[in-house]
Amino acid sequence: MLTNELITNTIFKEEAAMIDFRRELHQYPELSMEEFETTTRIARELDKLDVSYRLTEQTGIIAEISGG
């Protein structure tokens, strides 16, 4: 089971990568309901993390994270 301290430490450890990811997404803005590249990029990150997800019409993505 993850403790708050472990979660906090993980966030701080990954902070730079999360900021870079956000900046990358914002570097290439897309119009509403036309976020095809954004959806693809998010799916690629979820694949790396082995997080299951499903795509929805047109550019939606829903991740399912299970656990305690």
C-alpha cells in the first residue's frame, strides 16, 4: 500500500517530467474537439505506464486506474 510520504516523494521525483509533458502539450495547441495529437500523446504516456484506457468519440480518452 502506498503511503502519503511515498506518493509525495514520487510526485517530487517526477515533477520536472510532468512539467515538461504539460509544456509539450501546450506548445502545440489544438482546437476543441480536434485534439487528435494530444489524445495520441496521452495514450502513448499511458502505454508507457501500463495504464488501461479507452478512446471515445472523437478525441476523448478515459484511463482506468485500479488499486487501493
